[in-house]
Amino acid sequence: MTPSISTANYLCIGCPLGCRLEVDTAEEDRIVEIRGFSCKRGKEYAAQEHIDPRRNVALTVGLRGGALPRLPVKTSAAVPKARVLALCAALRDLVIDAPVRVGQVVAVNPLGLGADIVATREMGVG
């Protein structure tokens, strides 16, 4: 008996080409074949996206005593896609004191996702 093959489709974001990727899987979601990639990054992206989709997150947190009321931040690494909303909710009430420098870690590994929250803008005292 031949195993049942299913195909998942993805749009690659690994480079500007935006290749349309197809991932064939067999039993227990085992990848059998990846098609449609034009570069090595596309093949790696398709496998990662199918097995464990992750996203970089950029948002703002509160800033006390700064020139602006909000500070733009990002994750230091991609986090599981299924946990992005929970991460945003956990950071909703975070307030940082100015001054802040670019690259400063403002939250260490929130929710244990393996990524710190890092300032993406210099913010002096306002």
C-alpha cells in the first residue's frame, strides 16, 4: 500500500523572489519533497515553515520620561508563530524608563520563548 501524500503551499519570504513553494508530506507529517524554490534559503524556509513556523516580532512598549510615549522594540530571534499573540499580550503593559539606547535588552526572555526584547531606537529623556 502506498502512503498518502499531502501537499502544503507556502510563499517564500527568504529573498525578494517570493517563490511559491510546495511541501509534500507522508505519514506523521514527514517531509518527502520540497519544490518551487530558486535558492537554498527557499528550501530551508519551506522545511522550517512546515515543521515549526516562527516569526520575528516588532512592536512598541510604553516609555516613561522619554521624548515619545512609546518605544519601538523587536525580538532578538524568531519565536513560535503560535505564541506571537501571547507575547504581544504579555508586553502590552511593559513600561521602560528613559533613556534607552539602541540594542538595549528591555525584557529578558519573556514567556521563555528563547528571545529577548530589544530596543530598536535611541530614546533620550524628554
